[in-house]
Amino acid sequence: MHFLLTNDDGIDAPGIAALEKAVRMIPGARVSVVAPIREHSMCGHRITTHSPLRAEPRGEGRWAVEGTPADCVRLGLFAFELKPDWVLSGINAGGNLGQDIHVSGTCAGAREASYHGVKSAAFSHYLIRELGVDWDRAARWTQEVLLHLQTRELHDGEYWCVNFPHHAPGELALPTMRDCHPARSPLPVSFRLGDDGFHHYDARYADRVRDPESDVAVCFGGEIGISKLRV
């Protein structure tokens, strides 16, 4: 089975290394990586059409791209003609929950693949500022979630959005995987007026409304949130 990996934190981010580690634990898996050369967090589904896309080879089956996650998936499918069975995006350093989904470059990578009929999933890791991230554990969790997702049906135009909770680093069994839906309550948004204009800032991410059965409620509750989304 051939997996194409991308992300929005950049090709050298620890999250995509953990994702690749997870995939390589699957017997017979083949991996290609097409990912941004630098971070493109919160770029949404932006694509590059009016300027060239530089792709820097990083070894066999690996390219670092001067573009967004959606650009990377398009290059993988239509320039490099990789023909993957799955496109996986992540693991993002930070949750992609509720309203985040629409501005997330991580989700855009999976969504772009789904538009073209390729099975796909976006993986994100909610962050609590005071805790370190155990990326090796995240890789083990990802491998188990991937095996679970491969047993479930995806219809045309659907893709998975997976959010890991943040527990203290160390040995921990796989948290419960729970199906959920994107939270409808929006992020609390505020602006501060300065001499140069309005400065956008959010209230504490952890203070978001926990809509019942939503991805926010599940992930903040310490479980793995799995949402099936449509393009």
C-alpha cells in the first residue's frame, strides 16, 4: 500500500517524522513525502497558480516544496504521478477542531486528495502549553488509528479528521477512539486597536465551548476524536 504524506508545519517538523514512523510500522507500506519547505499553518486551502512551484528533492520519493499543503498534494498526484492509495496529512502540532478545520493547512491536504478520489486523513495533536509532546507515542497511536480507519468505509468526497488529546509524556495505552462531529460553537475572537490598526487575538484555546459529542469535547476530554468530513 502506497502512502503519500504531507503537512503544514514543514517537511522537517517532528509531526511528519512521527507520521512517517507510524506508516512504516505497517507491513508492506511504501511511503512518499511531498511537504512544504517551511511552515504554512492556517493557510487554508490556498493553492499556487500564478507563480512557479519549486520542488527540492530530499532523497528517493521525497520533495520539499515552496508551496502549501494543497499544492504539495496536487504536485504529488499530477506532476510526480505517485498514484497513492492514501494521502495522510500531519501530524499537526496543535488541534484542528471545529472552526479550525476550514483554516487548517493540514486538513486542506487531506481535503485536496479527497476531491480527486484518493482516500485521505488529517492527523492533529492538541497541545497543552505546559506539557511536552511525546512524538514517539503519537506515532504508535497513529499506526493503531490507521489500522482502524482502513477497516471503515469512505465514500467519494469523504475524508477523516483525527485529533489526538494531549497527555503527559510517557507510556500510555491508546485512548478511546470516539466518532464525533466538528464543534459548531466558534472560537472566541477579539481585536485590540493599536496605532497601526486592529490586532487579532484569541481567548485561551482551552476555554472553547465543549459542544456535546463534538470533536472539542472528545479531544479535551482525553480521547481521540475521529470525524468523517465531506468536501
